[in-house]
Amino acid sequence: MKKVIVIVGSARKGNSLQIGSFTKETIDVLGSAETEMICLADYKIDYCDGCLSCDSTGVCHKDDNVSGLLEKVKIADGVVFVSPTRWSLLSGDVKVFMDRWNPLAGKGIFSNKKSLVVTVGQTNKEESVSTGKAIESLKFFSDDAGFEFKGAFTFENCLNANDVSSQTEAFNEYKKLICQFAKSL
């Protein structure tokens, strides 16, 4: 069976977590893949210190949870990134985690894997370009890592922790994208 990892990059247990849970549940119901959700805030993830020893060893010297998380990503067929956005940026949790993928750079490990990205913004599309820039960042990362980018979705108007729960129409549209993603695996 195919495997999908849903990476939720929010320390707050609100909108992004709800979207990650919805993603996991939708793929589980489809029965096309086994899914696991990883909430980055639940793990110890140290900053990259830029030592570059991983360029020659292929392994990071840090003693935290990243190597175990990367092993899960390496065996997955697809990865869904869910990140809140502020100031046109990804969450710090997602960025710090992505920095730690350096030992795998250029090795072609992700070339047969698919990616889907989801951003969560505070304002509506007419008022902000923040979520679009965060999507671009995740897309660039996916492309550079070798993933086949399968699409992106943005949830807007999510200032408070449960604002996304009332967005039935957005979830219906997002569900279509999840189904397409799952079929592509």
C-alpha cells in the first residue's frame, strides 16, 4: 500500500491541525494510501548549525528527532505540507525542519514522490499575497528536493484557532485536490 505523510507545521493546535486531520481522514477513507500525520511541534527539531558535515557523511550530527522523521518521509510515496503563513513566510517549524533535509540534498531520494502544499492565512485573498508567497516557497522546496509537485490550496480568513471549521465550501474544494493527489500516487 502507498504511504502519505502529512506534515503540520503549526505550534498552535488550531486551523492547520484541523486541515492536517481532514487530509489524513480523507486519504484514509479513499483507501488508496496509509497516512501518518506529523505535527512538528510535537518533536525536538534543532536548528541547522551550518557545519556542512552532512555534505560528506549524508547524516546530520544533531541528536534530535529529525533523522527519524526523515526516515518516514523517505519511505513515503507522497508528502502533504500544511503551514500557517505570516508576513509571506512559512511557519518557523516548517522552515527549521526543511533546513534539516540538507543531508538528503541532491541524492534523488524524493524523485518518485509527490507533494501537495497547503497554506493557512489570516486574511482573504483580496487583502493579502502572503499565502501565495508561502506556496511558492513550498513549491520551490518541493521542486529542489525532487518531488513531483501536485498542487496547492489555501485556506483564508483563519485568524482564530477554529476559524477554518466553518469553511465547508473550502473543504469541499480541497477534498477534490486531495482525491486527485491520492490517485496520482
